[in-house]
Amino acid sequence: MTKRAKGTYHLVSLGCAKNLVDSDSMAQLMNRQGLIPTASPGDAEFLIVNTCGFLTAAREEAIAVLTDLASEKLPWQKLIAAGCMPERHHQDIINSVPGLDGMLGTQRWMDILDVLQETRLNRQGLPYQHFPQSAVDARNEKGAHRAAVQGGSAYLKIADGCRRTCAYCLIPLIKGDLVSRPMEKIIEDAKALQGHGVKEIILIAQDTTDYGHDLGMRDGLTRLLETLLKSVPDVPWIRLMYTFPGYVSESLIQLMNSEPQILPYLDIPLQHADPNILKSMRRPSDIQSVRESLAQIRSLIEDVTLRTTLIVGYPGEDQQSFQKLLEFIQSVRFDHLGTFPYSFEPGTPAEPLGDPVPEHIKTERVEHIMQTQAEISLERNQRFIGRVLDVLVEGVDDENQISIGRSYRDAPEIDGLVLIEGLAPVGEMVPVRINSAITHDLVGTLIDHHLS
């Protein structure tokens, strides 16, 4: 090993924003210890892949990335699989990735330094596996901030794990039960982000509306937000993700309506709209109550943006139940919508149901829903033509004199964009007059700050 390479690491983060926060937290602990990140895997002593293990496709991607790194690995380098996949599928990784040196489960991300040290010392020829069986304190974050900054935005994790028992989902088996972070830790992280000049804090968890349940709090998310508002007055946007149907409380809606800092944006993954399918999924199945709740939110919060996520092709979904789902989408008219084909996952409560809906039917249904949603999305976007929206700028195209950003209506990576005629400073919030709408995006002109 060269002197230059000792104490260096290359970290790859796969999967969702929640994983990105874990990756960032591990990087903080390594940097604090004096380790140095490298852009190229060839320059690093430690090659770390923070994997996703939620779906088969994600596990296949993780194996592909690990195998690729293993094939180029030099004798002095150490390859470590971290995150969700090792938590439940460590033997699959061992069988698939020759040259693996260590594994670390997602619940013990904070032990990354121990794992690096053990892989250095390990001479047994088998990967070092770090999965402590004894009771551990999942709130011991070893001083790491639980946030990941992405340009002018930052994801801030408020809880981990999940106490729901959705039939299709592996998350409780991978992540464990709900563990809410102490409020003072979240506030501390938020203040650090404010000091960093972040313009948007995005609160994330497996279920943000369940925050504080394990700490004995009622309506914990609202209480957290009330404290957060006082603590970070200079952060213009606070966005909520992953709220649970039926758990968006009246006090939360009132707070969102009265406080401009909390964006009028709600992400409520419903998964389906046929009560029988929802019951089989172990999800809230009173769809009439959902309709009334969404209508109430729209009546109380002007210009609220509603997003949902759906699963098609779940066992038992026939043409009639799919039609119910389509009619629901057409009548509710979400601003944004994501659709995924059902992924059969061994070990979930739904495993005994099998995977009876053919893949080509799932694909057709996904396409049908997304075509339906495209028309709705365009219609929802057109309401903003002629309006002025604040836009968080995320990039510029110098050649075409165009800036790209997001309004309050768009969460990063999953929703639309605002295309701006004119160059604006990246990471800043600018006023934009909306001139036209396309299917998922808005197009506008930068308003001169001195004229606005």
C-alpha cells in the first residue's frame, strides 16, 4: 500500500435519501478520525458500498456495484458492504462477491470505524461480519449529524425503523422497530444546516407522521415542527416526506397553513385504492375517508401540492380492482404520482400470496396509470401560468442561458422542475414568472430582483 493510499476511503451510496443520510453520517465519522475521501476507487484503501436491500432490483444493483469494485480491487484494498442488504441478505453477498472483506448492517452504521479496523486486522480469509446480537442503543449516533446536504437542500432524518406491518414490505425486518431521534438532536442538526446556508430542510423517516410515538409523544411531528420553526427562522423551506394515510393530523394541517416556512406539500404514499387490496396489503383501507381527508386538506391549504405512490400488480389485483385505482386517480387528481410494479419479496407477510400477476400486465398497468397522470399533471401545472413562484436554483446551462430549479411543488429527484430563461445563482432562491407548462415541469422567466 502506498503512503498516499493509507487512511483513504471511497464511498458509494445506493438507494433512497434515507440511505444518503446514513452514508453522510459514516463519512463524518471517518473524516473526524482523519480518513480522507477519494473520488476514484483506485486511490482508496477502503471501498465502501452503502447498499439498498428493499427490492430485488436494488439488491441486484448492489451486487453489480460490489462485484465491479471487487474485480478491480488491489491486494491492499478492503471492500466493505454496508447498509440494508447485509442486514438480511449477507450470505447472498458472500456467495456473489469474491474478495469481500467486511460487512456492516444498516442499524449499526455508527460502527463503521470499528469495521474498518477489523478488516485491516482480519487474516482469516473470510469477510469480517459486524451484526451485534446484544441489545444496542440505536440512538447512539457518536456525534454525527443525521443530515445530507445536496446543493441548497438537505435531507434531515428524524427517525429510523418502522412499526407498521405492511404486507409487501421488508423495512421493519431490515431496519427494526421505530426509533425516533431526540428532538434536541434534530434541532441541533437543523441549526447546523441553517449555519451552512441551506435553503430547504427535508424531513425524512420511514414514516414521518409516526415521529415520537416510541418516545410517548402525541402528534410528535407537529410538536417537532413547532420547535423547529423557532430554531431555524432563516431556512425558508421545510418540507415533509413519507406521511402515513390517516395520520396527517388536523393540528399539522393548521400549522402548515399558518406557517409559510412549512411548504404546502404533502407526500402521502397510499399504495392502492381498492379496499380489498389495501386490506390484503395491511394498509388503511377506508378509501372514502382518504378522499374526504384529501378534500379537506385542499379546502384548508391554498395551492397545496399532493403527491402519492402506488403499487400495481399486487396479488389479487384483477381488472376490476385496477379500474377502481384508475378511477380514484382521475377523481382525486394528484399533483405528482409515482407508480411501481409489485415486487415479490421472500420473508414479507405477503410471501404466501405468491406473485400471480404476470410481469407484462404489471408493466401495462404502470404505463396506463402514468399516461393518465400525465394529463392530470399538465392540467395541475397550467394553473400556475402567469403566477410568480420562488424557485430554488440547482443548476445552469451557460450555453443556452437557462437555469434549472424547483418550486415548493417539487421534491428533489422525484417531482418536476422549473426551467428558467436566464442565468441565476445556484443554491439561491429567486422569483420566477411562469410562462408555460409542460407535462411535469414549468417554464418561466427570471424576474430582476430590483424590479420584483
